[in-house]
Amino acid sequence: MPFYPLILFIAVMGIATSPKVRIPLSASFITAFLIVIFSIEFIARNEAITDGDNLEILIKYVIVWVLSIYCSSAFKDKRDFLAQFVAFFEKLLVFSYFTFVATNVLNAALINFGGKTAIGDQYQTFFGMAYTTAYDYLKYGFHRNQSIFWEPGVYGMVILVMFMIKTIFLQDKKKLWKYYAALFTTFSMGSVAILCIFIVFSNLLSKGKYVFNARLVIFSILITSPIIFVINFINTYSGLIEQFIGTIFHRNLSQDTSIDTRTTDLVYGFQASLDDLYVGHGQNYTDFYALTSYELNTSKAEYGGGITNGIIGLLYCYGLVYILIFFFLLYRASRDISYFPKYTLLIFFTFIGVLMVEPLQFSLFIMLLMTFYNDRRLLKFN
């Protein structure tokens, strides 16, 4: 929450200095609706506004509403806002190459900040220009690129979302190497996997319906015809394949805690969600910890690990009602930035993949994309 006052200040100053103040009615209605639903749910769970992340999430809704007013007032439309945002982000991409090298070459210059985390890790910064952790270096033998974000995987997913906006919504295919290079330096296996899938299907969709159908048939034949050979090859050389992928991403796939955590969160997080399906458990992970302790004889209770899968986390914490509303708004946002309708489902499921790997469901940018649309219904003030 330390950056929230700064974000609000910048947004309010942007609104105040705009020639005309425009309040988008659609974004105003959506944020007000979400605040009401969220409040009803935590009251139904017998929670106070100060319990868990309730207050922080409500504050985020207000910030997102103010940001939607700023975007409507300071930019021509959503396309103009995202075009300028992408241009700024690409400068951050290039700068992250420098900080990636600097954090590794000038390792002694890293400064510890904050106390140690619940798992004993220590956050470090390169003069506030980039962040990393001591554990990252111990695990990989170098500091992965996470720029100003709190994890390399989070940075990788943000790169992926911006890549999607640039190539689909803005229809801009120039200088994509910046994204590939930055994504590779995160060594985020999830980000790279989702990007590869996205590129394959966006290319299949790029030439129209009939070409897509033909390409899909050809693609399916190419994939399915040698499937017996592929399965046999994997079974025979599974150790070498695991070693090869593990070498690229610098991890032991059979013992990697990140992979184990996501698998556990998906399977047992979903099962635990069924106990309070409609309004969720809030931030009380007792049922989840009890289930994993019973099934696996271990849990994340000792360090308050929660559920890292954003989609399962939404279902567990806020229930079926909220996640259905979330899916509806996410689909609408996907349609809004798809440029052509044929890309809508691809964008939607890419977002789902991103949120299943990293818990970004309440990040301000994702929330803004879900509430801020090209809305002609505006309240205008000179």
C-alpha cells in the first residue's frame, strides 16, 4: 500500500491539469457494482472491513475508478492510453537489460531492504532501479531479471500482457525482440510457455476464418500424426528432456518448489474451495492448510503462503458469485482489446493462463483493463 497515495496523487494531478474532466459512466458503474458485491460478500462471511485484504481491495477499486477518470480526461481514448503506456513500458524493457547485468556484475552493490520474508528470503535492490532476492541467487547462481517488480515471474507475465496488447490491440509488430529478450532474462518457464502458445494460435488466427480452419486442420495433423512416436520418445528419453528443460530454466523439474506449489494450489485449492463455494473463505486459508496437511503431510501454514494460483485464489477467497462476475468482466475486456473479434477467446484464455501462474487478479493494471472501456457515455466538466 505504500505506493497507493503516490498513484492517487499522480492521477488526481493529471485530472486537475486536463483541459476537460471526463468521468466514464461505464467504469463508474462497474467499480461501484464491484464495491457493493465485494462488501456484501465479506459481510456475509461475518468479516470486518479491516480483516484480511478487504480494505486494501476496496481502496484499489477507488484508485482504479480515479485512474479511469484520468485516462478518459488525459487521453483521447483507450487506444491512445494503451499506445502511450506500451511506449513507456518498452523503455522500461530496455532499461531492465542494464539492471539485469548490473545486479549480477555489481552484486556487491545490492542493498538489503525490509525484513526477511516468512520463508527467510531477503529482498535486495540496485539503488531502487531494480529488485531481486538473495534466494534467487542461491537457487540459480545469478539474479534473474525482475526489473521493478517483486518476482521475475510477475515481470514475465506483465511482459506477456503488454506483448498481447501491442500485437493484437495496437496491431504493432515492430521491435518485438525487446519483449523476447526481456522475457528470456526472467527465466520464467510459465511466461515462456504461455507466450509460445499465444504466438502459435495468434498466427493461426491472423489470416481469416477459412485460412484459420485450414491451418488448424494442418496443425492438428502435424501434432497428432506422430503422437505415438512422441509419447514413446518422451518415455524413453524423459530424463534427458527433463534435464534439457531444467538446464534452460536452471531448475530441477522433479524437485522444483515452484512447480510443486502451483500443482498443490490448483488441485487442493479447488477442493478446499467447495467448502464455502458461494461467498468464499475470505483470507482465511485454514481449510486449505488442513486439506494439504491431511493429504500431503505438509502445508504452507507456517509461513502463510496462501494460494498462488490467481483463479483458484479468487474462487477460494471470494466464491463462485464473485469469480463469475470476474470472468464476465475479463471476457468483456478481452473483447474490448481484441481489435478483431476472432482474437477474443485467445486473449481471454491467455489472461486465464497468466492469472493461474501468477496471482495478479487484483493488480491495478488488470483491474483497470477490466473496468475502463472505450465509453462514449461521459460526464464532461470544463
